[in-house]
Amino acid sequence: MANTFQRDRRLFHPETGGHPGEAAGRIAAAARAAGGRGLPPVEKWDPPFCGDLDMRIARDGTWFYLGTPIGRPELVRLFSTILKREGEDYFLVTPVEKVRIQVEDAPFMAVDFERGEGGLTFLTNLGDRATAGEDHPIRVERDAETGEPAPYVLIRGGLWALIDRKSFYRLAEIGERREVDGVLRFGLASGGAFFPLIDAAELET
């Protein structure tokens, strides 16, 4: 299998849309065949691990192959439908093989949201939609050095989306204060759930 991935390095030209390498091509073809009009059932697939593929998802949601951005949005979307997370690792899977890729932060970027009767529905850079609630929670992590918050929403199957800055600013405008475990928190309500983001006291500083 190592030789297969070496051949990929010569054959795949993602920016120009050239012929995909052997492994990448097989994976893409399998995704088309299994997906149909919906998402492939990757949670049901447990194929053997076939090695590492030189593919990376950057923090801003850009997909790279062999260090080059993949310039075909439909190909990126296709690969994203067969993305699976196991522990802290990410894989592209088909019914017969599994290859590991690198994800710098979250595999998706939430680039917009709508506020409706059901709650806050987020749209990712790849066209996925998820309404925040018990099945799609919102969480915030803080940078250990700067303290800057980074908000995320769960899209599916352990795959999170980093909420972009402009959307986070809009969310901050519609947040509300609620008491959580005896502490007044500032957060977001959606889908019958409340997601605390920060202590309300921080808003006064």
C-alpha cells in the first residue's frame, strides 16, 4: 500500500483537476457509488487501515493534497461525505479501505447561520446544515495563551465546525444570560437547549 500512496504523489493534480491518484481515485469513486443523494453510512463501515494519505484540512477549512489546495469544490465535498473520526484521528473510509488524513482544528467551518423557530441552524463551508440542540451542541474553547474564545458546533458523527468570526459576533448579539449551576452565564438558546459560552461577569469587565 505504501507504493500506492507514492504513485499518488505523481498523479494527483487537485488544483488543475487532473487525474486523481490511484488511492484518492478509488476513494472518490467509492464515495460516489455509496452516497447516492445522501450521506454514505460511514458509521457502519469498519474496513482495514491502509495507511496515511498526504491530505490535510487547515484551520480555515481549506483542504490540501500534497501541500496544494484542492481546487475542485465538488471533490472536496465528496471527500467530506466519507470523513470519519475515531478518537482523535480522522479517516476517509469506504466499505473496503480506510486512510488517515490530518485535521489542524475542526474539519468544517461554520460560515453562516439562520435564526428560526427551531433554533440556530448553521451552514458549513461545504454545504452541511445543522440546527444547534442536544444532538448538535455548541461549545467554546479558549486559547491557553491569549484566552481568545473559539466556538464550535457539532455537525455529525463527532465532526465539529469552527464557527467563523463574523458569525460569532452575530451570535454574541443574540445571546442571553441564564443561571447555570448557581453561576450566571452568557450563552445561546437553540433547539430546546442552552449553551453557556462565558461567565456573564466577563461581559462587565
